[in-house]
Amino acid sequence: MMAERVIPHERAGFADLACRLRGARRTLLASLTICLGLMSILALTIGPVSIPFERVLAAVIGWNKADQTEIIVLSIRLPRVVLALAAGAVLGLCGAALQGLFRNPLADPGLIGVATGGAFMVALSIVVMSAVAPSLLAELGPYALPVFASLGSFAAIAAVYALGRRNGALSSADMLLAGIAINAMAASGIGYLTFLSTDEQLRTLTFWMLGSLSQSAWEQILPAAALATACSLALMFNAHALNACLLGEREARYLGVDVDRLKQRIIILSGLGVGAAVAVTGVIGFIGLVAPHIVRLMAGADHRIVLPGSALVGALILLIADSIARIAVPPAELPIGILTSAIGAPFFLWLLKTRRSAIQ
Amino acid sequence: MIVSRRDFIAAAALLLLPSWRARASARRVIALGGDITEIVYALGAGDRLVGRDQTSTFPEAARALPDVGYYRNLSAEGILSLKPDFIIAAAAAGPGNVLRQIEAAGVGIVQVPQDYAPKALIEKVRIVGEALGLQAEANALCARLKQKFDAVLARVAAFTDKPKAMVLMNGANGLQAAGLNTAAHAMLSLAGAQNVFDTYSGYKPVSFEAVAAAAPDAIVMMEHALLALGGEEKLASHPALRLTPALRNKRIIAREGQYLLGFGPRMPEAVEDLALALRRGAG
């Protein structure tokens, strides 16, 4: 009798808790989305050239590149905002997916060589291709670096994938270690190319390695942003499978998750997505690592919230960093790589301190 | 209000006048490249500049202008915020996308080719002068420069010796020396000296042993590199440099970077200065 009375009561309690949690998560995602929307509008409005808000609005609505203010809004600011959103989202999301897949809190696209692989190919094209095959570079024109970066990222991912196979199955630990080794190889390759480079090449290389959204031109960022967004959307569908993986690979298999297919999917999508982003922004570190952790500290480890949350937080960090880069030292500009860490790291540490003590 | 009226006048000027006249009357110019800024000032048009890049540090007045950053890593909106009528840029300025954005916003860019030779400097002056509508001033400056070069190069040619020298670029993290195809190498050649590191191209780190083995008679460096190494007194105890004849004979030549390697209008003086300093006290 007693038991019958208690159990429904407890069940109701759990259901209530689950309901409240779901509500809290929805609120978090909604407020992140609103923040991102407001920040995008702010990013379109502020800049070294002061343009009143109503003119920005008129330019975006009219989509008419007639005078200089409209060109600044539509051809200089808007592509940067779009690129920051797409690249930030895909970096955050890939970080979340790779951390979940490898069950390692340090995994991020930078760690397993995806970004460095892209950077290596860019260095190769700047230093070697310009001497060996200048006609090819001339033919590719502004697409040269993006094309090479994507090839490099994808080659790095493919190598991680091939080296991580053990007895026909994919081993997360092997893939992670292979990724770290490939990262190191690509980094030493970049180091050697730096040594070979002329003064001019070296400077191009350095600025590219620091990352920047300043080069955004529609014809380059549209394909990259589209590819990054497609990969982001595809990655979102893996939340349930990644949740099962949190229990362990074997447990995930018992729960009916095809773990090998999952690994395959996530590796390929991350390679493509990060490659596309890195190709136009250069190497932007830290977002892939920290965005998922920020979401986890705020809302727990459920991938149904970590995946979309990381995309939103990643986009938000990159957008804020790029806005500061544009307005901090006008008329010059700060390298964005400095800012993503400078903004993300203190926030992350604050969250780590306050949340950890709150949980205890 | 003031700004918009100025815009209106500039726009009217652009519409009403033929393009070369418009440029000649253009009051707002940005110079990208230390040599280009120097040429603009040498042509007496320094008051038209509204912006410069990070490498434009001479003359002193240029430092007061807004700095748009390093000329290979420009930002479109930053430059447009200075409301330039047009831009004179070194050929290496970029990136290309940013230049295209600036041009799309209706601001013309005059690109000036760069090369390490007296002839190239004359050509630069001519192009900058034309862009500013100051052809007569440019011709006069070119003639002056040509005359100076002729005198300096004749003087250098009269030297019978060919001192062995190295150009030390940066001393903070090991030693870095200039090889072939560098501004530094070109200056040594013009000054009638032999670069001891002529087996590689560009600026590369060199080992202490290689420096000692190369035994340069003189070490040429930019002032900030000497500062980074801790000044001339510190050099005397440097493990590699103290072994060179250059240190034994105290032949350390430190000059301001833009003067020594900028290839601007001060180039003839810099060549003569270097040629004499390389042979100072020598027999």
C-alpha cells in the first residue's frame, strides 16, 4: 500500500524535474539565439565608419549597393557576420561532436590535426606552389587558398580515420593519438615551410595562421558558409547516438547505435565543416575546445542541448571577437586569434569556478 | 555636417572634372608603404595624406597620421573610415580581397611596383607624382635623385676594396641574416660590399658557427635589432659575433630601418653613408 502510494509520487517528481529541465534548456537555447540575433544586428551597425542604424536597416532591406554606406554594410560587414556565424557554429559543433565521440574533454578540431592539416596545405601553396606551379595558382585566383585548405583538412581527417582502424573496427583512442601525431607532423611541415619562405611569404603565412575574417568576399564565403552550415545541420542529428556513447562504446552498441558508422559520419562531417571554415578564416583556435564546455557547465552533458548550444556559443564568441577586432584599433584591425581566446578563456574560467562550487 | 559637405564637394569634383584633374585636386590620400609616404612628403604633398600604414615612420609628421595597420594585412572598413579620395599603395599591399572591396566602394588604388634598384626608385617617384598630379615636382625630384645616384655610384665604383659584410636582421632569438633577393643584399651590393651570406635567398636564421666562419669585416643592422641584442657593449661578449673581424675592428653599422632598407628618397644618402661606414678606418 505504502509502495503504491510512494511510487506514483516519485514518478511525478521525476517527470516534473525532467519537464523543468527541458524547460530550462529550451530557455537557454532561446536566450542564446536571441543574444546571437542582437549581436548580429549590433555587428552590422558598429564599425570604424559610423553609419546610423536606420541606414544599416535600409541597406539590408533594400539590398541596393548604390552608395558607399550600402557597400560597406552589404559587401564588407554582412559577409563578415555571415562568416562569423557559420564558422563559429561549425567550430563549436565539431568540437562538441569530437569530444563526445572520443569521450575526451580535450578533443577539438585543432587537436586532431584538421585545422593544422589545412594550414599546412596553405603554407605549401604559398611557399612551394608559387614557385613550382604559378599558373595553377593564378588560375585558381582567390580560390587557391580555400581549395588547398579544404584538401589539407580532409587529408588529415582521412589519415586519422585510416590509422585509427584496428581489426576492422575504429578505435577512438587510436584515432585520437593518430590525430595528435598528424597534428604534430603538419605543424613541423609548416615550420619547415616557414624556414624556406621568403620574407613576403612568411608574413602572408603568419597573418593567415593568426586567422582573420577581414578577407570575406561573398563569392568565397558563400560556398564555404553553405558547406559549413550543411555539416553543422548534419552533425545535429547525432545527439541521441552521442548520448549513448557517453555510457561507453559497448553500451552504445547494446543500445542499438552503429558506433562505427557514427564515427565515420562525425569524422567526415568535421573534416569537411572545419576545412570549409578554416579555408576562409585561417586558423581560429579555442572555439571548438571551449564552446562545448561552456554549454556543458550551463546545462549538463545531454548532447541534445550540447550540440545546438555549442553551435550558438561558438558563433557568439566568434562574432563578438570579430566585432572587437574591427573596432578596437581603428583604422587598423586586431588579429582575431588573439581575441577568441581573450574573450572565451576568462568567461570559461569564471563559469568553471562558479558552476563547480555551485554543484558542490 | 562638415563631413557630408566635404563628401558632396568631392563627389561634385569627381563628376565635373576629368579624372586626372580630380586626382590632382584630391585632398584626401592614403599612402601604404614607408617609401611611398616618404615620396609623397618629398613631393610636398604631405598635407594631403589622411592615413598611412605601419611602416610609414618617416618623416616625423607621418607618425601623427592614423595608422591603418600593416600594409599586407589591411582592413577595408578601417581605410574607408578615413574617407580617402584615393590610395597610393606599394605593390605588395593587400590582401587582394580587401583591395577589391575598397575599389568596389568607389575608392581608386594606384599600385606602385617595387624593386631594389635606383631605377625602380625613379619609377616610383614618377608614378606617385602622376597620381598626385604633381608631374613637374616629380620630374624635378627624379632629376635630383638621378644626379645624386650618379655621384654616389661613381664614388663607390672608385673604391678598390670589397668589404665582406653581413646584415643582421634580428638578434632576439638567435641570429638572422639577410641572403640573396633581399633589400639588405641590394644595399650591400650598391655600397660595393660583398654579402657573406649569398648562398641562400631571403632572411634566414644562421648558426653561431656559420657567423664565426663567415668572418664578416662589418656587421650592418637596423637600430632596433641592435637594441634587441642589448646594444654595442653586449655584442662584444656575444659568443659568435665577438669572434668576427667586424667586432674586433668595432665596425658595427646600425641605422634606422626605414632609412637603410626603405628604398625611399633618402636611398642615395643611405648608399653613400653605408659605403663610407663600411670602409671607415680601413686602409
